[in-house]
Amino acid sequence: MQLFCLIILTTLLGLSYAKKEKDLNRLNYREFPRRTEEEAAVIEWGHSAVISALDVSVAHFGPQTSQAALLEVETQPILAEPLTGIDKESGEAVVKLDNAEEVHGNIVVMTNQGKLEGWTMAKIAMKSGAAALIVVNVDTKHPDDIYRLPVPEGESSDGVDIPVVMISYNSANVLTTATITPEMEAEEIVNHGMPERVRLYAGGDRPFFEDVAPKKPTLYLIHNLLTPEECSMLIADAEKKMQVASHDSILEMWHSTAKMHNMQTATLWQGLWQLSANKAIEERIEQVTGFPTVHYTDFVVNKYEKGSYWEPHYDVFSNAIAMATITIFLNDGDEPSIVYPNSKEPIKIRPKQGLAVVHHNTKEQRQDLDMDTLHAMMPTKEGTIYIAQKYILMEPLSYARRIFVPLFARIGLGSLLVQLHDMIVDKFGVEQGSSYFDKICVGAPVLLILLLVQFIADKVQGKKPAKKKKE
């Protein structure tokens, strides 16, 4: 009943935004992505069994990611004294850090809380003999935000010769608690909780994050989540199955189809019958996002051509709310951008191959729908764009959905399964009907196996020669 009321509410809210939809082009958007591979680097520590890593952004000055040998540093991280680079008495920037002797040859950690430019902090670090500088972005309103520190006007990027990177507020908390355990006393904490050694190096083509909005809605980007080869593989697989989604389908994870315009859709049923390449994708998503794979739906791939768009909608199904949605652009293009008009500052994210857009559909309690997750796909002006979506459900998918449905779909019974599911749901309701459908999916193969065994037994029995009667 609660879910039914929620569906009615989202429908009414969707209608209330029908008028707003025509104004989507007039909104003043914050546009993403902003980060690039050129700035992406990594700080990691640990050993072969347990490795911890943080995304960092390389400044516009100092060694760049293209100069991998110059950028790479492995040494001890040291907190600067003063941490902001500002002298407490004079209120002016220091020339050299108070603990310069300890900093010498190590990576020094400073914060931008004192409003010093990154360039100025880099000069202080160099004077103190630091091998590299980590600047913490102390922005509690955007605790995961990082950006490239700029070169001040009138200065040259060659004026700094040590690596300079920025980490987020949350990442700094991870770094300064890396060696702390719950049972530790304050006097047992060494080096402010930081690791004994860390390594800084260029990120290359590994996935890296970009913060968009910490809440209302919780929204972030993952660059390079899929490789170009993986994107091409999903497109090729989906192209063979494309069709117009004429109705909502729980089984195929189609929703808000009445708001789709000139779109084609394909559900890539894989379940536990994945090829190694598909399994590698899911394992990477789990590693990067932390969402367990048992909660994943299979990919739904949408094809957008000239004039295609998807009106503002929520990711709500008739039997569940997706806890989170992962939307991945499978090729490059100018449109369709995905927009979030309900965010405090409207957000627009443009297509980029391999880029994943992750938004949480529910609030922190994971029960109530976050109404700020209203989103739309803007009209495609030219070309063809493929976008894959994977929904993270609050409850794990049943074994029937993960084993038997993909198996039946592979042998050409997908459409028959959808019809059977819809018929059962229409008769018994969503919750009870879905339960009955799962039982049929599990029971049917068992019954077929028993019938096959019986058939073989009968055949074998029929071939046995009749015993001769004794005279």
C-alpha cells in the first residue's frame, strides 16, 4: 500500500513538472564533467594484501601526469606547522614551515583554510625542502570536492618544481586515520594517524571520482568506469535486441516508458551466466562504489537518436524503488545530457564515453524517495548515443531472476517470460505475483529434468529384451 501511494505521488509530481519541462533549456545549470584524465592522480599506501587509495587532482603547476617519472613520489606524509601556512601572530604567510627539518624530503600536508593560494603554499613547501605538497580542500559543504589549483596571473607554471595535488576533506579524514584503531589510546597514535609511507603517482586510465552534489540529490561521477572496448561490447550486444519500450516492465526493468520519446531499449539479461568480460565490469563497479553485486539488475541500454529524449521522471518501479542508479555513457557526443532540475543548483552532465553518473534515489534511511532525484534526458540533436543503466535495488535479486530468467532468455524465451510474468502479476498483484513467478522459474526446470529422466528411463526399459520362459 505504501509503495502504491508512492507511485501515485510520483505520477502526480511528474504531471506537476510537465509545465516545467518546457523550461528545462532555460535553467542555469552547473555543468559537468569538469575533471579530466590530465589531472587525475592517486595517493596509495598499504601492502599487497590491503591497498588503500585516494583520488587527487594535480595542480596546473609543478610536474604533470604526462611527466610520470617526475610526478611519482614515495615517502612519509608530514603535517605542516602551521597547517595553513599562516603565522598565528602576524597573520601573514610564513616563508618556511616551523617543522621544515621534519618536512625535508617528505610529502607535506597543508590546508587551504587560511585562504592562501596553492601557488603560495607550494613556494613555502619548496623553501621547507618538501618532496611534494598535498593541499586539503577544507570545504565541509562539499566534502568530496577537489579541483586543479591554478597558476596565479603573472606567474609561470615552471616556477614550482615539486608535485602539488589536492585531496578532499573526506579523503584527508581517511589519510589521518589510516593507522588508528578503536582500541588505541591518544598517546599511541603515531604521525597524526597517517601511514608511514605513501606513494603519489599518475592515475592513467583507472577510474576516478568527481563530486557533484553531496545531498539533495546525492550525486557523483566516476570517470573511466568502463573502457572503450567494454562500451563497444555492450553496444554490440544491445543493438541486436533493441526495441521500442511500449509499456513498463518489472522483469525487463523498464519504467516511465510513457515519457520516452523516439527511444529504443534493450535489456541485457546476464545474471550469473556472465561472460568473463561482463563479470569484470560488475566486480569493478562493486569495488569502486561499494554496492554488493547481488543487488544489481542487469544492464538496460537505451538508444538515443535525433529527436530522442526522456521526460523528467523518477527511478521507481511498481514493486520497488531503486536505491541507486548507475548511468553510463557508452559513446561520446554533445547530447543527450542528463539533467537534475530539482537540485538546489540545477545540474547538467554531458556525455563522455565510459563516464558513470551515480545518484542515490532514496534518502539516508534508504526507505523514502528523494524527490530531488527528478531527472531527464535532454533531446538529442544529432548522431546516436547509447546509454547503459544498472539499478541498485534495496533487496538482493532472487536466484530465479539471477539464474533462470537469464537462462530462459538466452534460449529465446525472453518475450514469453515477460508475458507470463505480466499475466501472473495482473492476476495476483505485484508482490504475490512476482513470488509465484519466481517459484515457477525454479520449478519448471526441475520438472523438465524429472520428465527427461522419466523419458530416458522409459526408453531404456523399452529396449530391454524380454526374458525367455522356461520350458
